[in-house]
Amino acid sequence: MTTSTVQRAIPEVRSRSRRMIASGAALCLALNALAACATVPATQSSARTPVAVGQDPALVPAGYGTLRQDDVAIRLSLPGGLQVRAAPIDESFIRLLSPDLYRGMTELINSKRDELDRLKDRVRLPSYSLWVVNFFAQEQGETRFSPMEIVIRNVGRDFRPLDVFPMTPGFGEYRLRQRETQSALFVFDGQVDPNQPLSMIVETVESDGWQIVLQRVERERSLIRSRASAQQRRDSSPPPHFSALK
């Protein structure tokens, strides 16, 4: 991306940051609270889907997952102490999360439905790929970041953000104090497929390790199918028969 392109993008994102600051801050607080609930056992969920969920093999029943968002995230360490974490908000992935976290991610998508539909109409794309991206500063002083410089390399293409919805106050300043985190919802072309090998490029650093994430994801999908099948058998079994006491 050229310097002039970045300069043109900065005022637009800053303006959007001011418009969305109230809802964005509340959304970030909700996500932080959900992260603390990520280890809630699947048995506590009351929002489970049936075992038969259609033809897509990646779409397992909801309500049986145990993963945390960190388990399905890309992480990068950049020069200067900047840390970046990105996780897909894709139905085939969020169903692997713990029940409370899954519900929170679903609510996040629903809360942005109107804005996402307007964006889809504006860019004339049939679908979009959503990612939550966090920027964290480890070192003292001021650390700058460039959200529009993020690229996802996937299915033989490089994808840049179509739009960025700030989730934390001050995101549009593009700078961090030590141990500060800024977060945003990134929207990419719907052709991005997190179930395929991919990498994320931030400035000049390219991530690796997505293959490990995919292995973890496939293992959890297999476990979820087993849990759901076992639950279905329990639900369909007749109640035990007790002889009347004499």
C-alpha cells in the first residue's frame, strides 16, 4: 500500500472511530468478559443445535465446544514490541468455542448486521469474512500501528481490509502506550476461507502456525461430534424402569 493511500484511509477510519466509540467500547468490554468465561463446560449450555447441521462438514453442532478464542487465533510479534492477535468470527470456527463465548460472538455479529449489510451493498460483494484484531504494546513509550497494512494471504490471493470497525476508544489514533490494547472488527472479502491454509502479514512480518490451528480445530470438531452423538443417544434412551416397591 502506498503512502498516499494510507494517508487517504486514515481520516476515514478516524471519523468512523468517533462515530462508533460508544458502541465499540461496550462491545470490547463484552468480549473481555466473554474471554473470562471461555472455560465454561459445554454441559451448561442450553442453546445446542441438533447433530444434523447440513452438508458442510466444517459446521458442527453448536453448544458443545470448549476452545478459547486464543486457540483459534493468529499471533505476530513485530519490531518495537507490537503484538498482534487476529481470530476469525466465522460460524465454522465460533461453534468450537465454549457456549458462553459462542453466544457472545453470535451477538457481536448480530449487533453489526445492519452496518455489514450496508458495507456489502456498497462494495458489491455477496459475503464477507470477519476477524477480531487486537494490537498490544509491550515496550515503554509510544508504539504505533497501521491497521490498513494488514493483509491475509489465502486461497492464492492477498486480501486487504474492506473496512474496519473500531471497538475501543482511541483506536483511530493508531498508537499505544505500554501494555495498552486496541481492538477492532476487520471486514475482508468473503472469499477468505479460514478452513484453508493462510497467513497474515502485518507491515513486513508474516505469520506462521495456522496449520497448527487447523489441526486443533479439526480435533475439536471430532470431539464435538462425539459429544453431540453421545448426548443424542442419552436424550433418545428410554428412562430407566424401576419396579414398584412392595
